[in-house]
Amino acid sequence: MIRLESVGQRYRRGPLVFEGVDLEIKPGEPIVVLGENGTGKSTLLRVIAGCGTPSEGRVTGRPPTVGYVPDRFPAHLRMSASSYLRHLRRIRGRSAGNPEELLRRLGFSGGLSTPMSQLSKGNAQKVGLVQALTSGAELLVLDEPWSGLDVGVRPVLTDEITALVPTTALVLTDHTGTADALPGRQNLHLRNRQLTPAPDGSATKSNRSRESRGAGTVVITLSCPETLTGSVVAEATRLGATVEGVHRP
């Protein structure tokens, strides 16, 4: 179990971004951190992942291997996607699953032999997700994992994360509302420097959707065979509709 005890963080000598964070992270209970931009969500995840030392308090119980995906995955590397994944497997000495197969299922289209620096932002992000999800790590820290993914492949990532929930400690941020599907999740809200229990993420998402809908808008609920998901989403988008989510019943 990973514990945060009275954790606070500041930038250089500035004021605290957050303070007094007490948190337990354990398998079976995913932590979803919600909040507006600039409230410190990404900073909190970096501290949890071990990429920074907290200004106050301490983090204990962090496993030696952490699967971490930042909000912007570094894509400046010269090595190819396949070389990068092999390199991480050698360093970690462990792996789980088939990275190349998962890349394919996530819609990776950049070419495994293409240097990371030449990949699009979306394809580089998929490589980042795959290196974390197949790391065999006991702790996964995912900053906006569904962001940048086509709506049609988001269920693939949701299924992969869900399969890891029983055996993996998981912390993530999500502004899409997709994390609502994760079993046993605990939604927390970071605002005014405090991390507190949040309403159900689906309610938060629903409120955002209502605010963004203009007058004269109608909401249509559809169902379709899974194999047609991408085609239905593409056609709806072509017609000017906004697809607010895709999920399995």
C-alpha cells in the first residue's frame, strides 16, 4: 500500500500548490483525481510516481517499479517505438502482455520502426500508455490517459485498465468522464490546495456537457455492434454531432 502523509508541494519558493494530502493507494480501489486546470493535479501525480520530492510530508510504500504516463509524454527520443519498449523491458526486468498487440488495438499508426521524435503527439502518447500498462508495475500513475485517443478506441484502454484494477494500485486524472466505468473507484477533487472527496465523476461530466450544449440541441442515445463503433462515431462527427462518450453496457 502506498501512503501519502500530510504531503504538500510548492514550485521553488512559491506558495504551496496543495497541502495536507493524506491518501492511501491500494489495489482494487482506483483513485481518480478531478479538478480544474492549474490546480496541481499533474504535480500531485508526479509526486506519487516518485518524479519529485514533496515539499512537505512524505510518501511511503512506493514499489520499486512504477508505470507512469505524464500529461505530455516526451516524444523527442531518437530511438524507435519498438526499441524504446524493448529498452524499458530490459531496464525493468519484467513485462506483462504484448506491447505491439496493445499498440495495434489502440490504433497506433506511426510505425514501430519510426523514431519517437517523428511520431505524432497522439501516437507518442499511445507508446507511453503501452509502456506503462505492460510494465508489470505494482503502481500505475496515469495523467489523462484517455486524452488524445479516438472515442472509438477509448473502450479498449478502459478494458485494459479495468483488468489491472484488482492487482494494481492505480492513480489517474480524467476530464473525459471515462474513468466512471472503473470498478471500485474513489473520486477525489483537488481545489483550493485541498484534496477532498468528489461527487460521482459521471455527474461532473454531465454538468460540463449541459453547460456546453447550445440552444436547440437534442441528445440521442444509440447502440450498435462493437465492430461498427468507429464507423458510427466517424459518421456522427461528419454530420456535425458531438460524441460525448462510448461505453459497453
